[in-house]
Amino acid sequence: MSNKYRLITLVFILSAFTSYSQKDIELPQVIGPSPEVASLFHAQEFTINHSTGVPAIQIPLFNVKSGDITVPITLSYDASGRKVLQDNGPIAMDWILNVGGVIGKTIYGKADSKYGRVPVSNRKSYYDLIGSTSLERYNYLSSLFKTSYDDFQGTLYDEQYDVYSYNFAGLSGNFLFKNFPSNPVFLEGEPLKIGKVSSGAKGTNMIEIINSDGIKYTFGGSGKVEYYKGNPSAPESNFVSSLRLSKISSWNNLDEVTFTYNTVYKEFVNSIEEYTIVDQKYNSYLDESMWNSQPLFSQMFKYDVTRIKEINFKQGKLVFVLGSNTDMINAIQIRNNSGNIIKTIEFVRSNLDLPNYPGTEYMKKLDAIKFKDEAGIVQEEYKFDYYNSEVVKTYRKANRDWWGYKNNQNQIHLLPTYSIYTRTNNMGADYGSYRNYGYGANRNPSDYVLDGVLKSITYPTKGKTEFEYEKNKFLEAGQIKTGPGLRIKKIVNKDYNDVVKKTQRFEYNNGQFTNFYKYKPPNSQQFFLTINTTEHLLETGYRLRKISSEDNTSMSFVSSKPVFYSNVTKYIENSSGLDNGKIVYHYDHKNLSTGSSFSMKSFNSPSGNLWTFNTDSELIQRCMYNYNYWDNPVLISEAVYKNDGLDDNGNILYNIAKWVNYKYETIIEESLEGMMVEKLTNISSSSGYSYRPDYFVEKFAAENWNIPIYYFKNYIIEIGRKRLKTKSTKLYQEGEIVEKTNEYEYNSKNQIKREIESTSSGVISSNYYYPYDTIFSLNTKTGMSTMVTTNRIAEPIYIRKFSDQALIEHQLNTFELFNSKLFKSGVLWNKAESSLDSMPEMLSFHSYDDYGNPIEVSKSDGPHIFYLWGYHGQYPIAKIENTTGAALQAVLGELKNVNEANLSAINNLRSKSAFKDAMITTYEYEPLVGMTVMTDPRGRTTTYHYDDFGRLEMVKDHEGKLVEEYEYHYKGE
């Protein structure tokens, strides 16, 4: 399943309090991949289907193919709206280069690769901790929170799960390790398998994922890892953030595609504003102004990121050329095995705008993509236009709404004004009042979200697609509110004369959205105490709260989700502007991810003082409780209507033409529980540790005075799946309704084990069996254990088909070892019921070459067919029927060693008496382009001609006469 909801986020690190030493600064609680990698997952999340209102815009660049391996190279555009903090990336603003794949890692709490789980026998639940003594609670939570053995006398653990997000080969999703590196779990239930895993001092540096076809994807390794460099001088703050795809290997290890990268250092700048509130002061004369003199500050996120350098495969390689003095890719060169350039793809950019921040580079827009032939002549060109991009302007990074989209309020602040209750310094009684805090910033959405967003694409044939957007809307407390980002309103397709050929208009119902910013601002709350451990006295104390312009990292999992629309209607107009009908899409999304808040309590000061420190519920600290990765929006019905004219009032009459309904079943297989821990009370001592030298002052305070040092909250991660159970189709044709129902049953690996199709003609059902099914345990020919080991489980091995419960056929694929590699050896088929071992063989595979290509094949009632291969096993160069392997080898030698150099000898076989009854067809190719000559058994040639850009242009017969001619147009024109 592709395109899963997931958005990786970055943490903001609270600045250290000036009265505390450097060792008191804790590492960030969440560390995500670089913003460049995060933007890839953001684009996937927002272009799932019509339910997000964001169009899927993609430009194909090149298709790498090596045997069973295919790697499409594409460029996609994120049209969800202009984000102020977005980076250029390798191509340009909001353009994403899809090349191979990546695993992004988000560290929650501490790195799983360094800290293990609490042993099951010692693990405590949230309610266990609530019922524990203060000292027990302190010891357990310290083992989870602290990162240095110098600060804690005991074993350190981590009870938060790091989450890995993957994107490769049309798949995207998430996985984690229950106990790193053991027990990997794919959170959406995909039939994928984790192979080798390795880690180093900075975290996980290599992971293998094997798909259900047995193809192995290796991520990471030397030069293929990206790092978060929180503090270059502090190794413990530097972590692996992403693993780039380094190699793809076929299931038989006979084909592979490799990837190499350049590493570049990148700094990503963010601006944040905080307001510090100090109250409940005891013997403290701190002034808030010491924190609030410069409330708006910039944060620098530092990463070692990668830039793709080369992709190597059988027929050649792709070379990615960086621009001078930049880390952006200027061009892609397609080279053959001789190193010659066959094609070049060039990216043309210009300045879009410039953030008003020292040292920041211009944001770039992609103006064109030029496809050049081997001589460097442009053969194709895409051109792009953008909204409000005619003049290069500057902007402030503070000019953004709550969700990061541009609102251009011409403000220097990010924090609005809030009325917050503040307690006085009086002891005992709860005296206080509401005061205004903040700077009056406007964080609401505005029309500036459209600045720099893609307006049109002009195709190489001069046709054009134009995009018109509008702001998202959602329903909240009975009112329609403006939401974050954009949704598509209209798509217009024009021909080369700028004449409209087709228009699609979109209408949406009231969107669903979780708006956390309607509440009080994101905040943190801590107490700072100085105690005398000898005399058991509190000397000074105060509460410090920080309200922030940015959401906490836990809640961003849901607060950054797109607006969801359950009903979307697409109207279709023809070139004359006439309504051709409409399609109504209905989606389901339960949005089971839920938020919660940390529970904090008040506590009394040490004996001898009459001071009570209070936490309050007004500024709650929100956090996630239920992380749901698998329950994504799905289409539950699609209704197609045709225009049947106008009614008496001039309104269009729509009559339904087709209706499709989808029903799903949801399965929650497991819920993993984690524990979040944050610091509540910071304690220093004025008298050292004379009371108990082996105790730290925090432990002393927890045991003797019941002071809570931490606050904590449990959370769960659901492992589940949503799978199609029933598809019902109705076609409305001339007063009649034609109905068809497809029902699906699944096995434990989420693969279809039974399909039932019901129509008026009867019921056809098919049962599917896979390599891991026990039905094969007695059949030694199938080699099922090898297929399970290599995860080759996608293809059904045995199929039984029924008509109204009566068996009508069954088919079995068998496998054997050829040259120590497992390949298909035969196809068995029978109409009648029979055991697997007694089924007749209808198709036999007798031999394979070293590339895994079949050489000799035969049908049960036909002659043997020989396939000869060339160009490193990539293309078939001959098909020879009605002869023997011995006869061929007598002339050509070992058949698996034949290649394109033997084509002349193969063609000469037609004139030899030993092959007078043979049917010989040969093929010639230009690698990376296509077939150039086919010679049939009669010796007549058909030639295939390509334009300068390698596209098939015409086909001619043996007399040179034109047989076919091709013209190319682009989807969307």
C-alpha cells in the first residue's frame, strides 16, 4: 500500500536556564530527519487522493531497468501551499526528486540503538507508577530520562519507540523495533521483511528491507547516511537521521542497481518566539525581563545530508551533476556502458524570493526541464509558471500561520497575546490574577499562502495545464473556519493554441480538522528549587513557564495533518464549456490518533516552610496518546453521473451511470505501550550532599520530601490494517442495472486467500495459496522453504477456481534449483480434482542462463522453444522453435554464453539444412533506447526508428514501406 499518513517533525530545543550548569541541559526529546527528507513524506501525506484536495503532480524523467528491477526517476510537486521554512532541496522550492528511496528515522526519547527496553519483569505501567512511592517513581523515571551514567547509579533504558519511515518502489509506511535490533514490526501490516540491521555509535547505519517479490533494498552504509549534528563537539548529540538507498538486489542476486552519493553540510534556520512567565517565587527576586529581552530568536538545525551522485545498472549509469558553489542538481546525464552521454535532463531555475535573514540563500523556482539528445540539442522542454512570482521579494520567516504557511502579516513577532492566570508570591493562600502575555502576532491563514505555488505546466507539445486553488475550509463548533494550506479548485487543460480542451472543477464538503491552536499556546512548565539538605530547608524557589510560538513535537503528529474532506465532487466540462457530468467521491477516515496531556500535581516545600507549589490545568501540556499510522483515508464510494439536460428551472439533471461501493474491515493486531518522561522540578543544593553522600540531591528530595522530579505519561502505538472486504459495482444501462460483487478474504500476511465474484450469471470463486501455506509441506518439488526465506511470497503458487462451488480448474507453479538458484520449473494444470503430485505438467522450463533468463521452454503438446539472450542478459536476441538444444549447441556452443556478437551466426542458421524446419526470429537493440531490427523466420526484417530523444517514431517493413508512425502528446493536455 502506498502513500501513508506520516509527517516527520523537528524538535525545538528550549534554551538553558541561566542559573544552571551545562550538564543540566538535556538532549532533545525528538530528533527527526532533515527537512529535505521530511518534505518527501509531507508530499506523500498530502497527495493520497481527492480527500486532501491536493493534486498529484509528477513529471517522469527516466526509468532505470535491470532484469527484474525497475527504478522510476520522477519529479513531483507539493501543491499544498507555500511554507515559509521550506528549503530548496536538490531541485527547487517544493519540487521533490524521487530517486530510489530513503528511510527517515525519528528518535523519540533516547536512541533505541543505544538504550534498550526495561526488562519485562521490571517494566512498570502508568498506573504502577501512580501507585509507587516517590523514591520508586524517581528511580524508575530517572532510568528512562537520563542519558548519562554519571548522573544516575543504575542501568539506563528507553521506553519510547523510535519510528522509521520508508519510501521506495511505490511503497511508503512506518516500522519500529520492539527491542532493537530484534522484533521489527511494520505498523501498516505490509508483507515486508527486515533483513540485516547494523548500528554504530551514532545510531542505526544500515537496514535491509525485502519486499514480497524477494527484491532486497539496502539502505545506508558508507556514504549513504545522513546525520543530525545537534552539537558537533558533543558526540552524544549527533545522530543518524536518514538512510539513503544504496543497493537493490534481485531475489536471485543476479541483478542489482547501486547508488552513490555526495555528502553536503546543510544548516536549516527556524525562527521561534517564547515568553517566559515566572511566579510562585519564594525568596526569589528574579525578573522575567532577563528571559524576555530577546523573545524572537533563530534556531539552527545542522545536518549532513546527501546528494545523489550516480545510479549504476547493467546498461549504463545516471550521473547527477551539481551546480558550481551549490548543492543543487543542475542536470542528469544518462550514459551507456561506454561512458557516452545518450541523453541529458537539465533543470533551469531562477530566484523566487529571499528570506529576510542574514546568510540565507535565495529560494529557487524551477522554470523549465530540458531533455537534450546526445548532441546536446533540446528535444523536449517542460515550462512552469507560478503565482505571484514576477518580482523577486523578501519576506520574514515570522510571516507564517500556525501551520507554517506564508501569511505575510508584515510582523516581527510570532507569539499572539494570551490572558494567563499568574499566581502571586504570597505564601499559603492562592492569590493571583489574569495578565496578558505575548506580542500580538497574527498567525491566521491568509491569501499569501498562494505565493510561489505552481500555476501552470506547459508541455513539450505546447499544450498546457493550469491550476487554480483556494484555501482549505473546515467545520469547527458549527462555524466554517479557514484552514491551513490550499486545495485544488479547478484544473484546465489547453492545446497548443491555448484553446481549452477540458476543465475539471472541484467542490468539497465541510472539512474535518483537529485545530489545537484554538486552545492556550504550546508551553512548558518547571520548578526551580534550592534546598539545604543538611537542615531540610527550602532556601529559594520559583515556577518558570514558557509559552511558545511553535507546537510541541509530540502533538505535531496530529496538528500537522491535512484537512480531510469526506465528500468531493469533480465536475467535468468539455472544450465547449458544456457540463459532461460529475463524479462524487466519498471517503472514510476515523482519525484514530488522539492527543492527551501530562498530569501534574502540586507539592509542598520541605519541612520548616509553609510554601505550596502548584501546577495548574490552565496551561496544559499536550502530548500524544494514540499514534495511529495505519488508518488512512480510503475511498468508500464513487458515483459517476451523466448530464441528461436541464429541468424546467434550468438546472442540470444528473442521472447516475455507475456506482462503486467499497467496504473495509479494520484489524488492530497489537498495541505497543511507551512512556514519555519530562522534567518537572530542577533542584540544586546549597549544602552539598553531606546528608547522604551516595545520593544525588534530586533523589534526596524525592525520598525525603516527596517532591516530584518528573512528570510522565503513557502512550500507545497501534499496529493494524484496513483492507478491502467487498467491492460492489452497479452499471446503469438503458433502464437496466448490471450488478457485480467482489468479496475478499485474507490470510495472516494480509494477502488475498479467497476471492468471490457474484453476478447474475452465477458465482465464481478462487482460492489462492502462497509459499508459506502448509498445503505444500509434502511436495518437495516446489522449494517453498527457499521462497519463504527470501520473502518471495507475493505470487500465488497454487490456485483453485470454482463455479457455483464446483471445481473448474486448478493450477500449480513448481520450482527447482538451476545452477544453485531457485527458478520456476513448470506449470501444472488440471480441470479435474487431483493431488498436487499427480497434476499433469502443461509448461516446462528446462534451463536458465546465468542472468536468470529462461533458455529452453516447452509445452506438453508442442515443440521446445529456445530463447537466446544478449546485452548482459537484458534483451532476448533470438527465439528458435522446432529444434533441439544439441543441434544449437553444435553450431553456437554453450547456449547460456551466446550474446549479441553471435547474431550473424544465429541468422545464418536459416540456411543450414539441420534447421530447415526450425522457426528462427532474431532481434537487435540499441541499449537504453529499444529494439531496432526484428528478422522473422522468413528472413524479412522490420526496422524500428527513433527520434533524437529515443522515442519510437516509425516502423518500416522489409521493403522500407512505412507500417506505423507515432506522435506524442502529454497527459493533461
